[in-house]
Amino acid sequence: MLIINNESMDKYIKSRYTYQNIQEILNVLEAQKTLTFSPLDNGLFPAAKTGKETDYTGYSSIWVRDNIHIAHAHSVLDNYEIALKTINALMCYFKKHKNRFEKIISFQSDPSDPMNRPHIRFNGFNLEEIDQKWAHAQNDALGYFLWFYCKLANQGRLKILDEDLELLLLFPKYWSTIQFWQDEDSGHWEENRKISASSIGVVLAALQELNHYLSNHNQIKMEVIDQIKYLIGMGQQSLDLILPSECIQSDSKKKRRFDSALLFLIYPLGVVTGNMADTILNDVMTNLQGKYGIRRYIGDSYWSADYKKKLEPGARTVDFSDDLSTRDSFLKENEEAQWCIFDPIISVIFGLKYQKTKSEHDFNLQIHYLNRSLGQITGFQSNTGEFLCPESYYLEDGKYVPSDPTPLYWTQANLICALKTMEHSLQ
């Protein structure tokens, strides 16, 4: 049964679409500003549009990972002006704080302390770091930046200057120093550190894009190329060993068979394909999918049932990377939050499969997951406002409602990709 949270969307959601149907949906969402973003003047995007009631979330800050997904969505729309403005602002940020890379590469600072690592969450107005303990050990966030920057360069969308290349080459040196293929990081969900396939896969995609760029520039020393190829080999070897799991460490607090973050290795990164991609898809659809959205992983206590009653505002979105025990103690079985960033990604994946296979099965699944995505748009009864894309739905007094980080720009970005991919399938 398809859940449609916004009754006004009911007449637009169909079991079969024409190109015109999708244009009608886009027109409605444009009129309601559902897919509208409010970037800072420098082109960076906060994680969510916050107000007086939701400022406590800290989602007005800039996350590197979210900004890449948002910039990528604009590139899908061929709006490269916005994508380039975002990526260039992130380049300025990393240049400003490149000493974080340099100190770890030269063994002057200890990477075991996440505060010594390059910060992946910061103040977008002045590009300064936020003086707050945070789980900055996130190889995936760094990987997303390098992947998209090099991807744009490989497409001829931007020119890499010598000073830019100097910064970019710090990334593989940094990953070599920390041995990313066996490094415990906090990953996509910024929680307890473990050796995560989803993080290794993002770094692998980034190194492949960088290698592609460098292979076309003869001025690069061969030992640099060789080092990057070595890192690619180590990353691929580790990824092959762990997948289709997220983590295979023996520690029960780290070991994880299913995690929806693995979807991003299929799209937009394209670093996992074929049978392994199909296995990951089936894992998520079978084990993590709910009626309202898709769980990040089994046992996820973030925005679990009655979350706001159990935690004061200041304790809801803090750094949980050191200790999840208090938060986990609130969780009951099958009461994880159901997130809205995954259904549109699954729709895209099946859409891209359909465009190659022309399989009716793939096309039907593309439609199904697009419809689930559209059904997640908030209705008039929502206390967050209507026609918004939530981060997730969670249980409050036995009823699924949007979590406070609504609208989440990452969800909007993924929905844009799903709608654009459906356009392509219909054409």
C-alpha cells in the first residue's frame, strides 16, 4: 500500500506516467517551492531550512557531503552555474584549512582524534570551523568532494589550476597516511567508528576520478600516479572483501550486514555495478524498507519513537560518535525512523537499469519508488508545514510524523534526480 502524506499530490501520483504527467508534477512542486533551495551568497547550502523551532538541530551548518549531493542534483538539471559555485566554495574552504591534511600527512597530529581531522561540518558564512566536538573522521565526506570536483574537471566544466591541484593531491596523501581501506571512520551517519564499505567506496570513486584526470596531464610525476593506483587497488580489495555488508568487524557494536548508505555507491558514484549492485538493492528493499521510508540500518536509534519526549532539544542532534548507549536504550524493535533520502535513489537506479534493459520490471520499480518519494512530501496536517521534503518520518504517539529537520535539502536533491531520470525514461 502506497502512503501519500499530502492529499493534494494524490491526483498526480500514477501507476503509469507520461512525460506530460511529470511536467505537471514539476509545475506543482515549483509552485509550492518544494524543490526550492536557499543557498548562502557564496553558493553553499545549509543541511536544512531551519526556523525558530528547529534551529536547535544545527542543520543551518554546512556539511560537505550534503553540499555535494545538492550540487550534483543541480548538475543533473544541467544547472552547472550553481554546481560550480558550490564546489568552488568548498575548494576555498579546504584551501583555508589545508593544514589539517598536512599535519596528519607529516605525523604532526594524531588522526585517532577526530577533531584533528579535516572538518566536514563548518560555518558557511565565514568558512570557519565550528568550535564544537564533532565526528569529523568521515572519509566519505572528503571523498565526495574530490569525486565531484574531478568529475566536473573531467567533463571540461572547470579548469584545475596549479594551486587547486596542489590541494587535491593532499587527499590521496592523507588517505595513504591513515590507510583509508582499514581506517575506522564515522561515515555517512556520523556515529561509532568502524571500517565501513560505504566510506571506502566513496574514496575509491574519488581516486578513480582523480586518476582519470591525472592520466590526461603529462606534467604529473609517475610516482604520484603509481601511488594513486596503489590506493585504488587497496580500496577495491577491501571493498570486495566487505561487500555486500557495510562492516564485517567482529565487534557487535560495529558489525553491520545492511546499511542504506551502500546505495550511494551505486548512484551517484557508480563504483558498484552488476550483481553486487543488485544484491545491495535487494538487501535494502527486503530488510530496511518501511511503509513511510527506508531505515538507515537495523537498530538505528536516531529519531526513534517519541524521540522528542525522551531527549531535550540540545541532546537530540549532538555528536553521538563516542557513545550511542543512551540513545540506543530508547529504541524498541522496528521503531527506527524511516528516511526519505533513499527511495528517490532507488528510483534512479531502476530508471538507469530500465534505460539499458528496457525491462518492464525495472520500469515498474522506477515508478514505484518515485511514487513512494512523492508520497513522502508533507501534508497540511504536518506540524512542519506542507509540501516539504523531510529527512525522515518517525513515530510520535504511535503515528508517523516528519522529523524536525524538514525540509532537508539532501532529500530535495535526490527527488530532483528521480524526477529527471523518469523524464529520461519516458523520452
